[in-house]
Amino acid sequence: MTTDAVSRSSAAHNEEMVPRYTLAERVNHWIGALAYIYLLITGLAFWSPYLYWLAAVVGGGPVARAWHPWVGLIFTASLFWSFKQWHGDMKIDDADRAWAKAIPNYIQNEDDKLPPVGRFNYGQKLFFWAMFYSVILLLLSGITLWYTEALPWSLRFVRYAAILIHASVALFTIGLFLIHVYMSAILEEGSFGSMVHGYVTRAWAWTFHRSWYEQVSGGSRRVQ
Ligand code: HEM
């Protein structure tokens, strides 16, 4: 969503809340989240015999094997759609580098010493790009595994590489996913609601994303 669009809908909305996510952004986010959870359950079931019982939760091994690649395509499409929606807001800039230098203040809870943050903070941007490049690797290795019988035996190293890449990148994304859910949905009170109904309070916007708040509210209004 462009800053102009946010400002326009903000003016049209009530005084207390600021629009943060459009309906399209929220629908796409939850399609991606549901797809990822399905991939997580079925992928872990394929990864270890100790976790194979997870497949029973989603209809059994053969059903999981048939659906996993298709849901992988849905997840990929959702991330590509996110790229279309957010790549402008996700650009890493000087403000992010200044924020990264102030990480010691963040760790010591000295939030007043942190530089103001735009629509997304540095951590959110790193998460987005890490997920985006991971999904490309997962897609390429996943397609190789999907049609693995089509590969001649002389190219078996491609199959081995695909197995290694698919599993290790998937494990990496699980780490990202756990951090994301903790940071976005648990740590920052008010964030979860913004991904459900689309709005945040002015106080939330001022506290966590001050430069963005100043842009969308058309001035540097202090809220406490
Ligand atoms: C149950 C799972 C998930 C929950 C509860 C969740 C929750 C949230 C929340 C509350 C936000 C808004 C954060 C804010 O504006 O401060 C958000 C944003 C976002 N989510 Fe998720 N999410 C989940 C899964 C995923 C997955 C699987 C992806 C995969 C790419 C993802 C990608 C993003 C991105 C890129 C953003 C915007 C930047 C950010 O806040 O990190 N989410 N999510």
C-alpha cells in the first residue's frame, strides 16, 4: 500500500486508529501462513520417521505427499504476491543501518535512544528477504524432488543436492517462522490485530514505526 493510499484511507477513518494493512495484504498473509503451516507439518513428517505421525493429522502419508508440492506452489505464489505488495517498503536503507548500529540500546530497552522506524523495521525487512530467497531455493529444489524420476542416473548428484538444499533451507525457515510469530504476534501487543482487521492505534504506530506514523498522519504528532 502506498503512503498516499494510507493517508487517504486514514483521513476517511476514525481519529484513533491508523490503517496498516489492506484487505489484499491480510488475505495474502493468511493464505501464506496457512500454506506454510501445512508445509511445516507435512515436511517434518517426511523428514524424520519419528515425526511421521504428523502426516496422520493431515490425512495420512500418501495424501500429504500428493498435496505438499501443490501447497508449496501456493506458498511460493503468496510470497511473490507479497513481493509485489511490499518490495518498496522492504528496501534496506540508511535508517535501517542507523538502527542496526543502535542495537545495544534496543537490547538494553532504551527505546528512546533508537532512531525512528518506517513502515517495517530492520528485523522485519531481514525476515522478509530471508523468506523470499529461501522460497526460491525451496521451489527449485522442490521441483527437482517432485520430478526426481525424470532425472537420469548420471545426474544423481542433482538429486542429492536438491535433498540437502530442500531440507536445510526448510529448517532455516522454521527458525525464521518461530522468531516471526514470537516477535510479531506475541511480543508487540496490537500487531496481531493489525493483520486481522487492518488497523493499529496511533500510540502503537508512534511507538513502533514513528517515521511511518508521521508520514501517514501528515505531521509529527506525538502520541503517548
Ligand atoms: C501463524 C503464523 C503467523 C502469524 C501469527 C503471523 C503474524 C503476523 C503479524 C501479527 C504481522 C504484523 C506485524 C506488524 O505489522 O508489526 C505479520 C507480518 C508479516 N508476516 Fe506473518 N505471521 C505468520 C506467518 C507468516 C509466514 C509463514 C510468513 C511467510 C513469509 C509471514 C510473513 C510476514 C511478513 C513478510 C510480514 C510483514 C513484515 C513483518 O511484520 O515481519 N508470516 N505476521
